[in-house]
Amino acid sequence: MFAPLLAIAPATLSWSPKVALVMIVCNVIAIAIGKATIKHPNVGAQLPNAAMFGGMSHAALLGTTSFGHILGMGAILGLASRGVL
């Protein structure tokens, strides 16, 4: 019953340093976007080394890296479907 559905499923991409680099770049871009757009990025629990992340709080960093993983997932799947990765 599920065999026809499995036949049309796209092949998954295995991990490689290229995939990791795309995810890291997407997270850095998301942190930069968050730092520029979050109204109060330093409200809440602070990180142990907040200067490393521009004074962002724990919640702001968690939100921006979550956004970065969503961007990274889209970028990795898009680049894989185009044959770049």
C-alpha cells in the first residue's frame, strides 16, 4: 500500500561538510537579521558570554538560530534538488 508512495519520495541527502557549511552560513545570516530587527534583543536571561553574540539574550539567540535552521533546511533542500550539493 505504501510502496508507490515510497517510490515517488525524493532521495535524502547525506551529511557532508558542504551541508554543514550551508547550515552555518544560514544561521549566521539569521543571527544578523535577528540582531538588526528584534526590538529588545537583550531582554531576558543572558548568555554566559553575551558579547560573543552581540549582547543578545538566550531567548533571542534561540529564536534566531531556530529561524536559521529553517532557512538552512530550505537552502539545503533547494541546493540538493538543483544538484549543487
